[in-house]
Amino acid sequence: MARRIRERGWFGNGAAGVRGGGVGAVRRAATVALAGVLLAAGPAAAQMKLLSADEAVKVALERNPGARQAAEELQAASGQAMAARSAVLPQFGVGARYNNTIRESIGYSSSGVRFGTEFWSGAASFDQTLISFPAWAQIRAASGAQDAAAAGNQAARADVALLAYRQYYALLKAYKFKRVTTLSLQLRQDQLTRTQALFDLGSVARGDVLKQKVTVSQAQQEDIAAGKNIIVQSALLAGILGLDIGTTVDIDTALTEVAIDVDSAAVVKDALERRPELAEYRARLASARANLGGAQGGRYPSLTGNLSYSFQTAGFPEDWQTIDENARWSANLSLNLPVFDGLFAKGRIREAGARQLQAEYELQRQELIIVVEVEQALQTALQARDQIRVARDGFNAAEEDLKLTQEKYNVGSATVIELIDSQLSLTTAAVDLINALADAHVAQMQLKRARGEKF
């Protein structure tokens, strides 16, 4: 179960005027700021519905061009499989024809010009393939290609889901980092004000004021860069979600800690059984085997049947009796036995055999890739779990260090350089903790992707 990081003050003590003055106020402000940086979704959370990570994935699966392209690829494969079945399904057709033979000497009559003899004819035919080894093999090959396309569609959807999830948390980290830089700038400006007051009282050197001004300038640059990074990351997320260029994506920036439980054996077992990439290449191998069978079937005889009904009349038929008197039925069976085809069948068999071996090798290669990906996902998940613990300990230590350094600076036993270093250390620790929490969410999604969950 996810649990929120406890709210704590950070950046230690501070004062707006003289040594020790206003320490409680700054500490309370820092406590509120920390809650906003690490936990809260921002003021807009209470005013509008914000996009969650799962909702972002849903939008991406519906609108992302890559996901939609994979879906259309499946439709194309389905159409090819349907067309392949037509080779063994009955064929029925009808037709009509009009013919007028123009003689060299055209006669005339009281009714006008007489062009010659008119013939009207019509026909209906029924064709059925009875034996065709290549056609049957082609149906199996097309069915395998359709299965491969279906698995490829699942793999593409999983990739889009992971991509959207990663970019969602990249944007979330950008928002959190912006809050950290804004808070850091505010507190450094407060520290500059307090240092200036101490300098006016003659308690510190002018160099302390100048050093604080430098840190304020650096914090301003970091804050500006953080704001621009939000725009970039938001645009990247909008693109992945398939939204129009310039669309603002409002996300829920509440950040929780996830519990990552890793069972390596179960994950590997699930991956080898459920990964869509492996299903895709197994289907491709089945299709290649069917194509080889079809190529070999080109050496075997084929049998087709035909039943037709036709008529021809001189002039347009006035009634069905006229058609029936001039009609005929015919039935045919055609047996074709290849004797020598100029090595065409042999060439196809050789090509299909090579394609089958290629499919086998590609399946083996994909299995090795999947095993490596699973191991990477497992290690990333374990690392993410450990990083949260390390980052939290580092944050707590940096917070305590800054508080002690601030108190020592207030009584003159610490230099401004030490104070600045403590401030920078806490800023870095806060960013590390944010990154660890966000990366844990992404690692959990990556683990789902590695074990072959459907999206």
C-alpha cells in the first residue's frame, strides 16, 4: 500500500532580522513548503480534475499514433487472412453479354436502319477448389501472420503505456523540481536579507553578503531553467498522448511511495509465457512453416470443379422459355499434375526453408533479449526500492545538518560558506528523494511490462 512521506520542515532555521530572530516562522514556512513539494498536487487539485498516471496511459492507448498504427496493422493482417481463405471457398459469378454483327452492306427498312444480327447471352458459374495444398498452406500462413499482428499490437500498446508512464513522471518531477527551486530561491533571498541585516549591525563581513547574493543569482537561474523544463516535458507528454501541439496537460502531482515486491523467478516465468513479443515471433515461425508446406505443395496435384449455366439467343429474349430453349449446363473437373516447372517449386522450397530457419533464429534471439530485459527491470525495481530508503535518510540528515549549521552561524561559529553548502546539500537531497519516489513508480510499471501484462 502506498504511503505518503511525512511532512517535515526543511532548510533549517532562519531569521529576517538579527541572529536567532524569526526562526520559528521560517521553520513553519519550510514545513508547509515541504508538504507542497513532496506530497501535494498543488492548489488546482481542489478546483479541477487532474490527469492521473493511469488516465494518461488510457489516453495514450486511445490516441497515440503508434498504438493506432499497430491496431491498423492488425486489421490489415485480418484482411489478408480473409483473402487467403477465398482460395478454397466456393466462387459464384454471373454475367451478360450483347453482341451485334455489322454486315458489310447495311439494309434499310421502313422502320429505319438494320445493322445486322443481334445476340444476347448470359451465364452463371460455380467454381470450387477441391484439392490445393498451396492454398491450404497459405491459409495457415495468413492465420499465423494475423496472430503475429495481434501479438505485435499488444507489444506496441505495452510500449506506448510504458512510454506515457515514464513521461508522466518526468513531467511530475519537473513540477516538483520547480517547487524545490522556487522554495530554495525564496529561502536564499530570506537568508540574504538576514545576512544584510547582520552586516548592517556589524556582526558579519561584507563578503558574506556578496556570497549570499551569488547563491541567490544561481537559485534564480535554476528556477528559470526549471520553469522552462516544465514546458518541454509537458509538450513531450502531450505528443505521446496524441494531443494537439500546444495542449497544456494538467497532471496530478501528488507523489506517494509505492511498495515494490519482487519475485524474480515468477517474473521470469511470466515473461517467457506472456510476453507479446515472444507470441509474435512464435506466430511468425508458424507462418513460415506453413509457407514452407505451401512451397512443397506446389509439387502435388490440384483438383478443381466447375458448374456453369449459359444461354445465347438471337435478339433480346422475351420470356424465360426462350432462355431455357437456348440454355445449356456444363460440369467440369480439372486435375493438374506438375511435371516440370522450370525449377520454380524448388526455388520456392529453398527460399521458404531459409525463411523458416530465420524465424527460428529470431525467436531464439528474442528470448535472449526478453531475459535480459527482465533482469534489467528486476534490478531497476530493486535499485528503486533501495534508493528511496537512501534518499530519505540523506534528506533527513541534510535537514538536520542545515539546522545545526544555521544555529552555529547564528552564534558565529560557522561560516557563510558552510551555511551555503548545507543549503545546497538539502536542495540536492530533496531532489534525490523526489527522483527516487517517481522512479519507483516507473520501475513498477517497467516490471509489469517486463512480465507481459496487457494494456
